[in-house]
Amino acid sequence: MQIHVGYELLYQCPKPTPMILTLNLHFTRASDVVIADHIITNPPVPITAYRDGFGNWCSRILAPPGDILISTSAIVNDTGLPDEVDTMAVQHAVEDLPAETLVFLLGSRYCETDRLSEAAWALFGDIPSGWPRVKAICDFVHSHITFGYQHARVTKTAYEAFYEHTGVCRDYTHLAITFCRCLNIPARYCTGYLGDIGVPAAPEPMDFSAWFEAYLGGRWHSFDPRNNTPRIGRILIAQGRDAADVPISNVFGANILKSFKVWTDEVKVQC
């Protein structure tokens, strides 16, 4: 199957303002790209790109005073299969983990392992390790947090989401990641596109989505405590320790995000 993805973001800046954009498809989907997701700005400005420390593709611009529209439109091939489930995936001893996974055991800006370790072991310490333990974490987080955009705030941490019982997809993800790390399971934050493919359409406007990957059985596996069911058409943009590593934009100056639109739609084949 093919999926049409894209966005339109309208910013207003009072003066020339540097921005870093983390909005391109992840390099692991490069072979799936049918129409590339080139970033377009209106008015046009020079764009330079680099890879950050996690391998994400980032773009630098200097936004002019006034409005600037940042957009893309791409088509990506996809298997059309739901997220893989591997109930036999095992948890590795810390001493056996690859070095590159160790950073995803540590606390980070939104994932306070020091504050939630006791709760994690009390809740999940008796659950069999490996896939069953991560699934139990996702089940708990899914039922523990009530979803609502009115509950969103950019400063909310996993600890706060745990005690407030409310949040958006990034809060579900931060809490699940934190519990995993407390239990010595490497977990990394993911952001990308996830449309309503194969499920009833959600009433809320489309947005970028957050989920996480846990390292089990020698590789990374996707988990989604917000939806808590295997989904079709998950398209990765960026990975990091938490949302602080992969914001859609870092803006170095005063700005207003005046409008925000994201789409993720299956391309219908013409017969």
C-alpha cells in the first residue's frame, strides 16, 4: 500500500529567527519513499541540513519577520501490515546489552527514572520479563491516563502524568518509557505519522504521533500505549531519549504557531 503524508505549519516571527526543524522521514524509510518529503517554505528561504546525534535528519532555516509557511507532501510505500508482535522476545541482562542501547536506560528530561523506580518495581516487578512485562506496562499506562488535548502542556513529565492521570500521546509514551528504563529495559521515544488506517477515524484533528521502541530479543520493537493495539501505517520521523530530543521545531526567538495541519492517508488505487 501507499500512504500520503504531509503537514502545513504556519509560524509568525517578529524578527529574523533561527529554527531547527525535525520534520523529515527517518532514514530507515528511505527505500520506501515514492515522492520525497522535501521541505518547502513560503516565502522561500535557504535550508541546510545535518544529522543529529541520534541519526535524525534536521533542517536549519532563518525565518524572516512575519509569516512563514513550512510544508511538505510525500508518498511512502508501506507493507500494510500491523505492528509486529513477538511475545517470545526476551529481556537482556544489562551487561549483555549493546553499548548503543545503554543511553536509553538512563533518566532524561521528561523521563524521571529516579522518581518512578519504586512504583515501577511495585507494579511490574512480578510480571515475567521480556515482552510480557513491556505489554503489562503499556496496558497499565493505557488505562491509567485519560486522553485529552486540554490536558497537554509542554512541561509535563512522566512523573506528573503518572500522578495527574491525564495527558496526550507523548505523556503515555514518556510514562511507559520511564517504567521500562526503571526495569532495565532500553526504551526510546519515537515521533512520526500514524493515520486512521484500518481503524475508525478519530474525531480529533490529525496530529503527529508518539510511540516508543523497547529493545528485546536483540532488536527494537514498537509499542504504543496510547492506542495499545497493533496499528497499520506507522511512519517514523525521529527517535531520541524523549520529546526534548525530537521536537518538530526548535525556534530560537519569539514566535507564534498560527496554524497546524498534518495528514496521513492511504492512497486509494484507481481501478
